[in-house]
Amino acid sequence: MPALERLAALGLELPPAMRIPGQKFETVQVSGSRITIAGHLPFDADGKLAKPLGKVGAEVDADEAYKAARQVALGMLASLQAAGVDLDRVEWRKAFGMVNAAPGFNALPGVINGFSELLLEVFGERGRHSRSAIGVAELPFGAPVEVEAEAVLLPLENADGTAPAPTLDANPVTADSTAETSTGQTKRDPGLRLADYAGISPLSIPAEALVRSIESLSNLFWISIGGTVVTVFLAALVNLVGTAEGVLPFGEFDIPLSVLPIACLAFAMFLFWLTASRLRMLAGALSDDDLTAAMARDIFRLDPPVLDVFAADNLRYFAPLSGFSVLLWNWSMFLGSSIGLIFAATILPGSAASVDSFPSFLAYAGFTLAIMAYGVRRTLLPLRHIHQRLHGQPLRIGAARTVVAVLVAFGGLLTSNTGMPIAFTGQWQEWNPVGPLRANAIDGETLLLEGGQAIVLAGIQALRPDQTCLDADGSVYACGREATLHLQSIVREQEVFCFVAYPNLGACVVVTNGQTLPRRFEETITEQNIGARMVAAGYAFGEGDATEILRQTQNDAQRQRRGAWRGAFEPPGHTRTPHRAAP
């Protein structure tokens, strides 16, 4: 039976073909045998948008939305007829249904069943099609349903003009689509309800892969931004509290600074690998023939990632607030702050211990640059492919973006470590005189000068403030507190004079009224050096280049069982085998 006769037999009437004021697109396009049909809204017989309007599950119930989807199908047939398409030669291929769903409403397939069932009723076997049904936040003019579709135009010899009426079980989705009420009336079931729908995805496999990839990318972008913030924070924290001891205090634990660069590199490597993997998955979904470019653009438009790196404005050579630009700025900030963190975790502790850590810094920085280059390359390739698919041209970074990215990286470097320019200009090797000033002891190796400047005594490592030791008879005592008190006794009621180098290392001596002040750093390297006096008292130990200079002083303290040498103790800074006094 011809399609129009079938419509009449079903008591259905086609509304006027859809026309929207100011419409800038073709409602129906025929290219060879392929027919693409723009998204249609439900219109009534007067050519007006069919009521009710609003969100399905709130202002519009499921039955009304089902009827609206049937009205969409009728409007689509009217548009085909208006475009001169012979309905008896149409064979349906695909439909993409969008439901203006209220939060929590997910019985989406049941709503779009209204569209699918009408095609089956009118076209029979030629009405069978694949389909997606998704919920969206809004639709034009508040319509409850919108559907776009694809069909093919059969050759004349294959279109016999008949459309056998399907049985109720012609469509597996709607085999049980009618039910009898207690009054004997037949009521149409709009499909799966909330309870029946749990765990069932209404999307096709390529569309589902696309949606999940976008959701994963949003999560990864948030993690990337959070990682940058944490890296800047850790670098600043290490600068403040971690350089002298070589550890970062964390509650009851001390985190070795050497762990931080490794953790930073591992985080960057994993994040870039996962981001590139998700982008490749997304590019693969876009390459599927069942997913049209128009459908893909609709998904990206309705559910973009938190940083919309797929929008067309990313193709401009310099769009500072586009999604890709913001992502690039974030990566650049992460690169700069990572190098700042590595500097703080290698160069500064090495300086405090008088050890050359520059080779370690160069190695870590080189690994960081290599990982960033790998990450940008691995993520840019699928991004280019995706933009080519969506917009017809590949994504390019451009010279302007590159320059800004370099500047942002330097900004991140200086933000996380303001002392780097001093280090690389050689000024950190200069010893500048400070004092004479009154001072107090913060711990066994740190002085707080009058005016608030903190100075770490160079070349020694004292017992930690909270450290305990064993005395000669095995009793536990607070040796760390004793070390602090001893340093306080050295500087009490006297002034100190120091030569200070970057970042806050000092060689200090106690001075009395009328005493000639040292004129050079070398003149402070005497037995009256405060660091040497702490070693002689048995509360500190030489480290780095000062180990040999203080070796004899430390051996004398051990032989005479001064300070911590009178029993057993754990050397500060690292976990080692406890030292015991010589018999």
C-alpha cells in the first residue's frame, strides 16, 4: 500500500512542512540516493509548535512526549514530500532522537519509540532503522522532542509502492507496547520506565564511546589543573620549610625531597598517556561510519568537555581563552612549576649541605622536558584528526600560542621559585655580611636574627628538635631539645655576625664589644664558628664539604662522649643505623 494511503488508513494527516523563522539551513538534502533530514520539532496541523512544551518528566509527561515524537515523524514526512521526495521510494536508515529531559528522567527510548513506531506503521520493513536516544538540557523553543534522521532513496525497480502493515512484534522494542486497563480500554505504554531502564544505554556504540570519552577528558582536565596547583604549592612549601633538612614535614612523617621530582614526573607521564589514550578513543569513535559529522557536532555542542578543545574557535592561530589555549597555558604552568619544584628539591638541599646537586637538577629537568614534549605530541595528533573531522581543517598551535606558552612556563618557574634567577646568575655563591645582631635559636642549626631573618648554619646537621636519644645507661632523653638549648646558650646575651649566601645559609660567629669583625667569609672558619661549636658539643655533625674540616672536632667530641655521643642516637636527616659512643 502506498505511504499516503497507509497514512489515510491509519487516520493520520500530515502537518505543513516545518519552516522556522529566519531558517538558515535546508530541512531535507538529497545527495544521490542518500537523504539527510535536519532535526525536526513537533508541529500541529496549523503549522504551530505542538503543545505541551517544557521538560519531559516535569512539565510534560512521558505519554505526551511519546505523542510529540509521533508528530515529529509526521512532520518529517511532510518535509520529504515538500522537497519532492517520493515517499514510496524511501527506506529509513538512522534516527537520532533528543529528549528535553528533566533531571532524573531517563526513560528516553520509550519517548523516541513514538517516532520509530510511526515509521514502522507507515513503511513496514522499509521503516526499520538504527537509532540513538539521548537526554539534553534544552531544545529550541522549549520543545520536548527533536529528531534528525537519514534515509536512502530506492531505485524505481525496487520500490513496488506497497507498505505492508507490521504486526505488533515487528519492532522488538515495542512488541509489548500496548496494555489493557481495568476498564477494557487500550493504553499505549511509552516504553521503558525509570526502574526498567537501569543500566541500559540509549546510545549507539560509537555515540556512547564519544560521550564517555568526553566525560573522561573533562575529569582529566580537572586533574591536570589540580596537579598544576599542587605542584606550585609544593614548590613554594619546599622553599619555605624543606631546604635545610632535605625533607618536607607532613604530620608525623618527613617526606624526602628527592621523592618529589620522581612523583612529579610519574604524575605527568601517566596523565599525558591517559589523555592521549582518551583522545585516540574519541578519534576512533568519530571515524565510525555510523556516526555522522552532524551528529558528532551535536554531541559536542550539547555535552562539551570542561575545556572545550574541540570548538571551532580553537582553530584561530591565537585565541587566548579558547579551550585548547587554556589547556596549553596549564601545561606550560605545570612545566615551569615542575622545574621550580625540582630546583627546590635538588639544588637548595644540596646548597644547604654544601653538595653540588646541579647534575641531578639537569637530569630531572631534562626528563621533565622530554615528558612534556612527548605529551604535547601524543595529544596533538588525535586533536588534529578530530578537528579535521569536525571542522574540515586540522588544529595548529601557531607561533603566537608558542610564545605565550614559553612565557607562561617562565612565569610558573618564577612563581614556584623566586630565587632561581639568583642561582643562575651566580649570586648564590656570594657571601654577604649580616650583623652584628642579637639572635635566638629555632633549633640546633637555625638562628633567628633580630629583624626576623632566619639563617641555617652552613656545613652542619644538628639533632632534630623532636629527636630522642639513649644515654649511657639506656634511658631515653630529649637530645634534640638539648641541642636547641645549647645553641641558645651560645648566642644568649651576645651578638652574632654572619656571612650569608643564597638561600639562607650562614657562617656565623659570636662577637663581643670591641671585637674586630671578620672581613671575609674565610675568616669565620675557625673553632669559634657557631657551627663548629655545636659539633664540638656533640649536638651536630659535619656534612658536605665541611665534613673533612670538622672531622677532628667531631672525633674529639665522640672520644670525650659529649652531647649525643654519651649514648646511642640516630643521625638526623635520614634513617641510619644508630651511632653509639666509643667504649
